[in-house]
Amino acid sequence: MIAQNLAKIHNRINTVEHSQKVTLIAVSKTKPASDLQQAIDAGQKHFGENYLQEALEKIETLKGQNLVWHFIGPIQSNKTKPITQNFDWVHSVDRLKIAQRLNDQRPQGLEKLNVLLQVNIDNEATKSGVLVDEIDELIPHFENFQNISLRGFMCIPNPNKSEQSFKKLAKILEKYPNLDTLSMGMSSDLDLAIKNGATFVRIGTDIFGKRS
Ligand SMILES: *Cc1c(COP(=O)(O)O)cnc(C)c1O
């Protein structure tokens, strides 16, 4: 089932006209390592996790398979160290203090940690992320960091205006020629996200089924 679902997602991705490279992240929060192993056996490499403790257990169970781990959930500042030790990407950086800690704690000998600024693209009170108006001020600070590399932006738009919000984030990325990554699009709106420039799509439900 998981293998078939992955094939369907790849079909959906290929159906949308796009010129950028699109990488599928399988969002596996709440799902057991055995489900992830099924996805791995079907060729899946990139996994996204929201909850640290749960993620660390799966990373340990599945080690040695050349996987790429993405942290996509809210970050408490006392949890940054294990994130730097176990993940390749962090999509949910929403304040400078977190970026500073990730930079300071990334173990020497590992490649730079790739990070994205989570943007609260629709300015919603219930969502985390930096506001659009704060981005310009924040970006130059990242030049001081030696151990993390700011690559672009992530957003979770209001579902009622996702296309408009994807376009808005793509437009913002264009202002920064050094950035190349847009993490946007989930099960319900991956097509619109790709059409508007997504380079990572984060898909949970349509691969692993509903979460309980
Ligand atoms: C859970 C989650 C997803 C996956 O959402 P689906 O609708 O299940 O595809 C993507 N991104 C983030 C940040 C999530 O928390």
C-alpha cells in the first residue's frame, strides 16, 4: 500500500508542469518505523518528522540506510542539540535564537546543517513562523553562522488561499539569489505548490494514511 501510494505521488508530481527539481519528503510523524521501512524499500530517502523523541527512535532503528532526515516541527530551544546531531535539514527555524543554537551545537565533522526559515505567510495568529515583514531584517544575520546554511523558506499556508500564498513565498525567494529552496505543499495542495515553485513537498497522509 505504501509503495503504491508513493508511486501515485510521483505520478502526481510528474503531472504538474515544472522546471525545478522537486524532492518528495515523506512525513512520517506518529507512524512506526516499519511503515518507514516499507517506504525505504520502495526507494524513499527523505523523511520529515515533527516530534523529536519519536524521531530519534526511528532514526536509530533505521540507521545505515543513507536516509536524509528533515525536522519540520516546532522547536523548543532546549531541544536544539539532538536536532543538530541527528538531522540534515531543519525547516522550522522561526527565530534567531534557535538559529544561533543550531549553529553553535552542530557537531564538528558533520556537513553544515541546512536550514529554512518558516514563514507565517498569511499572518495567522495560530501559526508559528516569522512574519513576511521580518524576513529582510533577519537574513543578513545568517552570514555570521559557520555551521548552518540558510537555504530558503518553508510555509504552511491558510488552506483557503494556498495558491496565492505559494506565489507570495516564491516571489520572496526571488529577492535572495543565494537561496534555492522552497518547502511547500502537503497532501491536499502539492500540485499547486509545485506549479508555483516548490522544491520540497512534505507529504504524510497520502503516503502513510490518516494519523490517529
Ligand atoms: C504533518 C505535516 C505535513 C504532512 O501533512 P499531510 O497533510 O499529512 O500530507 C507537512 N508539513 C508539516 C509541517 C506537517 O506538520
